[in-house]
Amino acid sequence: MSLILAFWWLLEAIYQDASHGNELTRPRCLHGGKGYLNPPRSNLPVQPPIMASSSTFPAPPESQTFTTMDKDLEAIGAHCQYTYCNQLDFLPFRCESCNGTYCLDHRTEIAHKCPRAGEWAAARRKAAALSSTTDSASPGKPTLLTASQCSHPSCKTYINTLNSVGVGCPTCNRQYCLKHRLREDHSCSTLIPMGARPSNGPTQAEKAKAALGRLRIWGKEKQAAVLPKPKPSTAASRIIAVNGLKRTAKGDAKVPMDKRVYLYVEAEANTTNSKLPKGKYWYSKDWSVGRVLDAVAKSLQVENVNNRGGGEEERLRVFHVELGRLLEFGEKVGDVCVDGNTIVLLRGVGPAETN
């Protein structure tokens, strides 16, 4: 403050000397080490220095020991209702039992000593029990309470949930996941339907014998219609018929000409469902009967589930009309068939029987 007053007095002295034409008198010495310059030599009386007013230099504000909080900040959060806490929490927690508002440290029922501790959990258990009874009567949206495991023995997928829907099989009356929903995927033919009584009908062996008997009779009737039609015993007419078969037959072009056997193939309508009932194809003589069966099923568009397991009710078999018997899967076609023979696909007739 003293330095400011000295500077102000110096400016006033310079202004007075300039107005009277006098030169500025240099200071000679300092008086008493206080830093004041000698007054200028002038005949005019020296005016005292002008003190600065309070309006020019405002007084510093009074120091405060607290900060006034805006009221809008209190509207964001809530104060903890626990005794002796009252902390302002911008993300408060609400107790479901006593409906109180608490901070992070007192959010649990044990921390704020809830007077109604455990009521929210008891109400939730009661509601879950009521919903389970109502869902059993009228099933609605699938939940974890209504979930069950897939009926397939090797599957552990839970069905009837929000992530996996269960599919019921009308044949065996069981619930399966989407992977095992088809009859062939869960071997439906070998299962006894849920809630069904065991039948006292014929066994599988009796069914196979009866089917073979019908096939032999049917094979003898088919032998009369097998080519050549005019005179089957004539070698010339048989050669003509085989040549016509070779011209119209289809098959794998990779099979050499000398390895081909030309056959008439059919699908029996009573046991199989095919889009193409019959056709003319050639196959390799080195192929097994099982491979020929797969090729015939693919050509005639017959459902083939032999490689998926299951019982004999769904398996396909090859019946040789001229020989009047079922062929084994391991037999070679070149050993049992010649050009112009007829083979038929049948389902559910049981394993082949040797004469």
C-alpha cells in the first residue's frame, strides 16, 4: 500500500513541475530508509498526496466457511432414511420390504435394520407358487418353472423355455427339442407311445414271415409280366428287350460299360411312399446290394432311414422278383442279378431269409 502511495505522489509532482515549466528535480537520498524521494524545489506549496477512495479499490469479500448448495441438486437424488445417516445419494436404493430409500452403504435389509425384513422374499415365493399352479392348468408363456428336458436319451437340452421351444411327437406322445423333433431323429418306431397299453398283436418275426409269403406269391405273379412279353423263353426277344432297356436306362456315367448291369426298379406302393413308382437304371456289378438300395431310394425319391438306426418297421429291403427272395445287403449285384431283372423296394418286411 505504501508503494502505491509513493508512486501516486511522484506522478503528482511530475504533473506540477510540467505545468510551471520547472525541470524535474532528481531525488537526492532516501529519508530514514523509508524509500520516499526528496520533495521538489518549488515556490508553490506542496499539496498533500491524494488518498485512494474506497470506491476506486473495492474491499475484499468476507471469507465464508461453507458453500451454499443449489436446491436443484437435491431434486436429483434422495437422502438416506437410515437413522444418523441422511446422506444425499444421487442413485438411491429402494427397499422392497419397507419401501424406504437408502444409500449404498445401507441398501440391504440387514444394514438399515429393516423392520419388515423378509416380507418381499416371502411374497415372491407365494406368487411363484401361485403362477406354477395356474400355468399347469393353462400353459402360457414358457419360463424356467415350466422347463423340462428333451425326451431323447442322449440330449440334455431344456425345452419349453424362452430360448428353446418344445415340439410334441403325436406318435409316441413325447416332447423333444428342435434337433430331435423328427421321427427318424428320436427313433420313434422303436418307442412305445406314452399312455398306450402294450398290444398283443403278432410279433415282428410273424409279420416278416407273413410279408415274405405275400411277396413270394406276388413275385410269381410278376414273373408272368416280366419282359420279354411275346415269348419270354425266346432268346432273340429277350435280347431285343434288354437292348431297349439299355437305350432308355439311366445311371452313373463313371461306371464302365463292361461293369454295368441293367435292371428294372420299382417301389411297392403298399409299404413305401415314392414320387417315382418305377424306373430303368444301370448299376455297377461290383456294388453291394446295400449301395444299390441307397441309389434306388435316391432315384425314386423314397425316404431311406436305414443308416439312422431303428427297428425293422422303417428299414428298406430289396426283393428280387425272378429269384423270389429278399437280398442281403452284403451280396454283390453282379452275383445275383443279370440284365433285365426286376428289383423292388419294400419297407418293414424284416430281415432276409435263406431258402
